[in-house]
Amino acid sequence: QVQLVESGGGLVQPGGSLRLSCAASGSIFSINAMGWYRQAPGKERELVASITLGRSTKFADSVKGRFTISRDDNKNTVYLQMNSLKPEDTAVYYCNLVGGAAIVRDYWGKGTLVTVSS
């Protein structure tokens, strides 16, 4: 069974912070790099941050300097710390594998909604 469970979203004011968590199955967690994706209303899903098995990280230009990604191998969990949030960060956030063929991302969790608004 594929297990990807996102949590931590909510309503936050501009400039605020949120910490998202993604609990993944052990088999999925050990396959490849993992990352956080987001899909805003009316837009395609995009990758915003990734972290390899060796803990190398990459970020989309839109979130550099504001977001950090980390992983806890013992807990099979990936985190996304989001600071200085902007209204344009509003989206449903998902975690999943990064890289490889699209077939490895056939399954998506329900995601967690982040709304940045005053």
C-alpha cells in the first residue's frame, strides 16, 4: 500500500509561518528523493522543494529564502517549514517522490490546504 499523509495546513496571515508534515511508508521513503508540490487554484501542480537521500535540497525560485525542507529517516517523515508566507503561496500542498518516471507518482495523497490571507 502507498502511504502519503500530509498535515499541518491551515489559514495564516501574510508574513506568518506554517510547518507541514508528510508521513510516508518506509518503502516509498527509501526509493528516491522526496519533495513538496503545490497546486494553486487554476494552475498546474508544481514542485516547490525537494530533498535527496543524502539531504541535498533544492527550492523553486518563488520560495527560496523562505521555505526549508527536511527529513527524519527514523520516522519516515518529510517536513516543509514555510516562513514569510505570501498570498500567492495559497495552494493545496502534496508530498511525493521526485524524479524518475511519472509512474512512481501515480498515487497522491489528499494534500493539505494552505491559505494565506488577511
